[in-house]
Amino acid sequence: MSALVVSEEAAAAVDRVARFVVRFGLTVPAILALESMRPISFVGSQFMHVLSPSVAAVLSASEWDAMAALLEDRRGLDYLIEHIEKLNTETERR
């Protein structure tokens, strides 16, 4: 299996979402939700493409599309969860 290639834009979007999750103390609910959606992650990523014109409040349209493209690969979900966990651990150490 080849390594997951994460674009700079997707990495920035993941970081922004992860920081939002950690900032508001939503680490556990976010990880639980992401893990429960693992079987339908591809369908969810396709739905993200449909919603992309209306989500500019959280991410730019290009970041949103990059995040959706990342989540088309199930390894992208692991990448997002690991980033949330890493930021949460760093925040707890402060």
C-alpha cells in the first residue's frame, strides 16, 4: 500500500479543523463521530463536495475541497484523527 500524500492545502485545512476541535474541547466527540463514520467516509467526502459553496465560514472553498479530497481515501480520516489527538496532547501539556 502506498503512502498517503497530503497536499499543503489539505494539511492546512486539517490543522485548522483540528485546532477548532481542540480549542472548544470537542476532541472526544469529534473522534467518536469520525470513527463512527469510517464505513461511509467516501460518501461523506462526496457530500462535502456538494456543500462546498456554502461553508466559507469555517474553511475557504479551496481548503474545504482539499479536505474532501483527502477524506476520499480512508487513510485521510486516520490523518485527521491523529492530528486532532496530537494537538489535544500538546494543549493538555501546557
